[in-house]
Amino acid sequence: MTKHASGAENDRRGAVRIQTQRSGKVLCGAFAWDCVIRDLSSQGVRVQMLTGGAPAGQVQLVDLEAGLAHDVSVAWQREREFGMRIVRTYDLRGLAPAVAGTAKRIWQASRSDVSTGSR
């Protein structure tokens, strides 16, 4: 991972952004959309949706590689790219609260897919 360099001199964010290519899922009610986490910081994340799904308002983002779920609010959208503010983070690798139950099940299923080679 590298620090996000382009436009950094004009960036007014307080937190350093890290570029990634992590697999993720955006959860909203009964819907789960595949996405790629393009960059993240302690305060926000930029994702690219892999389908035409358009989450709005408050959703949950599951970082499948890090084993984290984030309650996020959508800040902006450009086509299939979304900027989201992180409201709260849950570590799915241990005990997780009930509000992160679906996120934990999805994360666990993604790990079993990797270990069996079905991904």
C-alpha cells in the first residue's frame, strides 16, 4: 500500500489516505454489493462498485481482507465510485456486536472461499 499522492497538496483531509485494491462488500438492508476499496484513511474510504448498485445514506462496508466492518455514510458519488465517511468500525476477527452479525457472516464465508480455492 502506498500513500495517495495525486493532488495531495490540495487535499484538505486531516488523515493520510492509503491506496489499496481490497475486496469489499457494501451492505444495505437485504442487499450486498461487491466493491473494490480504492483508498482509505481513519476517517473515510473511497470504493468502486463492481455492479450498478447505488448505496445511499448510511450503509455498512465490509473489508474482506482486513476483517473489518465500517458503518459509513455516503459523502459523494461519481458514476460507480463513492466516497464514504467512517462512523464506526467493528473488528470481525473476534467477538462482534449484533449490528455487525451479517458483516461477520459474509467475512467468514469469504475466508472459507479462499481456503477452499472456490474464489
